[in-house]
Amino acid sequence: MANFKKGEKRSPKAGRRKGVPNKTTVLIKEALLESFNQLGGVNYLLMLAASEPKSYAMLLARIIPAELHAEISGSLTTVVLRNYTGIEWEEKAKAAVEAERLH
């Protein structure tokens, strides 16, 4: 390991290259995906939504963009993909939990 003196520039080849992920982060993400699959994947999320709606909402908040900036030209068709009242999702989640319990 070279000793650097104050004011000296570092070699352009020094350090990690741009875009190379941290090994620990990669390992943690892989472990989380594996645990998600072992817990039941989508069925686990449905169970979580039914039993711990606040935790489920926090997960959703982490993946939904806070802001979206877009420029739209031409016609626009609006399609509602989710019922944000939670009623429909709550019923599906309860049904999934019940189905999982019966297995």
C-alpha cells in the first residue's frame, strides 16, 4: 500500500471502478431474496399485508417513486391499477392467509 502525501493526486486507477457494487451489499440482497423465497414469496407478502398493514405499507413506500416528472404530448389514457382504499387487497390478503393456513 502506497503512502500518499497531502496534496498529491491519486492515480486514476486507484479505488473501485464506477458502477462496481459493494460485495457486502450484493451478499445481503441475495440473502434477502433467498429468505423471501423460503418464506413463500408473494403469499408471504399477502400474509404480511393482512397481518401487518403498516409494515406492508412501508415496503410499498420504499418502491413507489415519491415524485415523477414527465412531459406528455398527445393523448393520455388513464388506467386505475390499484384500489388504494385497501379493501380489495385486504380481502385478497386474508384469502391468501387462509389458503396458506389450510396447506
